[in-house]
Amino acid sequence: MASNQGEVTPERVEGSVGEAIRNGRMLLQKDPRMALAQAQAILRRDRANVPALYLASSAHRVLGEGANARNAEAAALKLSGADPELRRIGDLLGNREFAQATKLIEMRRRAVPEDLVAMTFLAEIAISEGMPDIAEPLLEKVLSRAPNFRPAESLHMRMLLGLDRHVELRSLIEKFLQQQPDDLTALKLLSRVLSDLQDYEAAVELGRTIVRLEPKEAQNWVGFGEVLRFNGRKDEAREAFRRALEVNPDHGHAWWHLASIDAAMLTDEDLAEMKAALARGDAESESAGNLNFAIAVYLDKQGRYAEAYEYFAAGNALRHAAQPYDPLELTQKTTAHLERLPASAIPARTSAPENEKTPIFILGMPRAGSTLLERALGQHSQIEGMGELPLVPHMVKRLGREEAPIDKSIAGISPEQLAEFRSTYLDRASERMRTTGSHFIDKLHMNWKHLPLILRMLPSAIVIDIRRNAMDCCWSNQKTLFSRGHPAASDQKALAQFYRDYVRMCDTIRERAPERIHFLRYENLVEDFDGEMTRLFDHIGLEFEDACREFHKSTAPVATASSEQVREPLNKKGFGAAEPYRQWLGDLEAKLGELASA
């Protein structure tokens, strides 16, 4: 708050309060002490006037009175909750009415440029709309002025998560928890960070803390069960999911986990409970979708395919309603990418510079065998499996805001920007590494959409396109409960078109730059593991090691729907997966066309 010592009193405050504050701002550089006096005159009549407090803080800062400036800003923050303009903006953000909120924030910042709450609101909108890089300078300014402003601290954590700066975020949360060890919001965010960093041992211990502090929250038990499952601790995971159902017998995600871990462990009594939960709940809810999938998985295991298909179809219908998907958009983008990216734009493969690790991208469709392949490659002494890194899609999203259309910008991206992206990708990946090997794996399936950028920014990158029988693969997609990120999987025709676009992208680029992409069929890998792996290692430039055959014995965590399958020896269980359901897959088969038998 402004000090009265040495206060200058103006003769009068002209016009309205708003005009008086505007007049004061005009005086800031020319006569800061008069600007301060203008603010103090307003505050004598209305000590809760937030804009006047910010005017006072600005004047103090120009006058070199840092302590007084901080006191005025602290008072403004304390009183901001009662400011009608800021409350209105807060209500709009609560309702996710970001466009209207942005307009009001811009008006507020024109009148009160230093308003820390308005800056924080703007950062919140940027983060919520997937633009954490835009939020970063705003939050840096807020926290430099108010380092203990909790809303900005929380947003800063979310921003770091969105920028894939997980190591920095982990350190920040752990430091915060030293002061407030039982803060559940921070504990849950740390759990997510640990999972993203694949530190599942630490995530398990953290999960125990969360369920101890909040045992009556079913989702806590589900989250705890998930990290146990990823760590291969199936019995403990099942117990956690059962504890979730004790809290909430209708929790669809808990039922789905129990069914997908091992449906043979469920009983007809469990089936009756799942059907009862489905009948009791909201038929349009996400939980209803989860229950439909769980019931379907159980019936599938029993060989009751007609009944199972009905529940898979119902679950997919709910997923499609929740996540509408237009396949035409991806088809058009794929076409534009390929038309605007001549073969000459794809650099020849080079060796990684000294002391730089070589990325191996495993891409393709979910449920095509990529987890098995990563597991096998990751047993090699020089290769670290790092799971599904979100780094490339985040860079593409940023590029798409800066240049339009995105396909054109990738084809014409400058060498300087390519170098920046390459450095960012490798830096963010290196933060997650645990070994000193020469290669690492990024297994994000959907990276096939960004293949032009990957090949251009990372000339040393090794790309593996692993492909499974199209009908088996697509039906396995339809049977899998994807949380988010693959909405095409919920509709047969859309999924078939998605598959066709994937094949077209990879095949066309492989024709143009055959040395950049290694093609591998899942069925061939299963039937001739040593032969296929030897050819693959020749492409990678490493010697095949015997340990790669023992991938199923690895104790490393697996954070995918294949977490149980890849802990089994090599087998043909996935062959012919679509056959029992083929009579109901006419739309899928027709849309796949010639690819249906490939």
C-alpha cells in the first residue's frame, strides 16, 4: 500500500475515477510523484480501488520505491476478489467462455496494464487452449512481482506440463510439497508427472500417500491401480480397482481395468454387477461407455461374440458422441502434405553428431505390435525405450499457430527453425533419459501424421513403420478403450479412412526416401523374430543382442493397453482377431477396400 509520507495532494481529481486513473497514467513518466498523488487521492475515498493501487505501484516503481510498489501490488491482489470486473472475467473462465473473457481482459489491461490477476487470467486461457508457450512470459512477469501468488503458481505448473518440461516441474512440485506435504492437488499433479517420466516406482509410493489421505475418492484408487498395473504388479492392481468399486460400485473405469487385465478372473456375478451399474447410471455418460467396454471384454473372453459386439458397438457409439470426428480433415491434410513435400525436401539419412543420441521412431496404428517391438529393442544395451513422447505433436501445434497452412509451413520451414525444433526435441527427450546408450525410442503411434517434419528436422532419425493385418488391427482399435486422442476408432468408416491415410502417408514417403523408413510386418516379426530383428538392426546400425529375445522377462514398466501381453513369450494370439466379428464389420472391410486383406 502507498505510504502517506511525502504525499503530494493534487488540487482535485478531474471527472470520474476512471478518468482520474487515466490522467494519472499519463503522468507516470513525466511526473510520477503527481501520478502517485492522484492514486492516493482516489484511495483516500475508496481504499479497495484495485486500479488505483496498481497506479500507485507503478508510480512507486518509477520513483525507485520498490518496497512500496510491492506493498501496493500485494494489496491489489488481496482485494482483486471483490473487484466486479475481475469477478465477471472469473465467472466467464469458470464457464469456459474464453472468447468473451479475452475481450474483457484486453479492455482491463488497456485501463490497468499492470493488473497481475488479468495477466494470470490471460495465461489461464492460453494454457486451457493448448498454448502454454504464450502463457510463459505472462506468468514469469506475474511471479516476478508476486512470487507467492498461488493461482499463478498453479498455472505455472500446468504450463511446464504443457511445455513438456517435466523434470523442472517435478523439482518445483517437490519443493512445494516440502512446505505443504499433504496438498492433494500438488500430489496428484506430481503423480501424473512421475508417470509421464516413467518413474512408476515413485508413482506407486505417491499413490499410496494419495489413497491414504483421500481413501473415499474412487478415482484415487483407480489411479493407484493404473501405476501398479504398468509396473506389472497385477494382483495389487486388481486389489486397488476392487477398492475403487467398494467406494463406487458403478465406477466404469475400474471395471474396465479389471476386465482388461484378465477377463478370466471375472465371474458371472461380476458381469451382473456391471450390467446393474450400467442400468443405474446415466446412459450417456463416460462411465457408461467404460462399462460397455468392460462387459464386452468379458463376453469376448467367454467366446460370446454376438453379445460382445453389441456392447462394443454401444461403447463406441457413446465415444463417438463424446468425441465427434470428421475423417475428411485428416485426408485433406495428408494430401496437402504429400503434394507440398517433394522428395528433394527430405534429407538423406545421416549419422548423429558425436555425443548426440539417435532417435528411433516407431509409428503406425495403435494395436499393431509397437509395444512388443519397443520392448524387444529396449532390451539392447544401446537402446532406451521411452514410451509415447508427446514432443513432436506439441511442436507441430506451435508451428501451426505461427504459420498457415501447417502443411505448407513444414514443407518450407527454414533451416534455422528446423534447427530450433531439433534442439528442443532432443533437449526435452534427454531430460527423461535414464541410460547412457546411443539410441532412444519414441513410440508415439500418431507421429506418422508428422513424418514430414520428423524427417526434415532429424536427419539421423530412424523410422520404423510396423504394420499388422488391417482388419485385425482396426478391429483391435475398436475394442480398445482409448481415453482421448484417437476419436477415429469409434466409427468403422472413419477408422478405415484413418488407416488408409496412414498407409498413404507412409508408403508415399517411403517410395520417395526408401532409406529413411524401415517397413516391418507384425506377423512376420512373430513368425521369424530373429530374421526380422537382424534385418532391423542392420538398418539401425547396431548388432542384434540375445537379450532382445527375452523381452517378456523385462521388469520395466509398460504404460499401454498391451501391458499384460508383452509380458508373455512371443505368440500368435493376435492373429485373426477380427474373424469372430467379421459378419458385423462390413463397413470397415468395404471402406478398407484392397487394404482389408493386406
